Amino acid sequence: MKTFSPHKLVLFKMKDCAPCLNASMTLDKVIHKHPEFVPYISQLWKENHPSLVESYELELFPTLIILNSDLDEINRITGSKNLTEDFWWKTLTTIHHSERQ
């Protein structure tokens, strides 16, 4: 059975990208306060993962891929505008609580 609730987040970022740095710094603030969220998020450099970038057809960065428990993409967010501290906290809290049940 396919699940549609978030299970894992993958943030693709690019070197020398100001929006990528902003998204990463905002995420780091949340992770610093809540280290229990670390297992639910991966940050990958575009330059180090060309096959994943190609398979996900990524063209803009940062891009956040939201995966379900089957590791199927259920959503994506491109750009840093919506990757706020509140977004990271709410999304990672949701994953954390669902994984603990």
C-alpha cells in the first residue's frame, strides 16, 4: 500500500547558490534545536550526485524532495522562499511523531 505521508526529506543544493545557503542555514537552526530530526533529512550537493539530479530531473536549486515510506516522491519544493524555519519544524515534527508510533 502506497503511503502519502512524509517519511524522509532530501534537500538538493548547489555550490555558490545564495538561496541554497539560505535554505541550509534555516534548516541548520532547526536541527541545532532538535537533533532528533537528523535521521529524517539529507542534504546533497548537486555536484556530488549527478545521477540523482538527473533521475529526479532537477533544474533549479535548492529543491526539496519529500519521500514517503516507500521512498516514492510525494512532493517537491523548489527555491528557498517556502523553506522557512516554521516549515522545517512542522514537517520534521510530523515525520518524527509518525516514525515513533
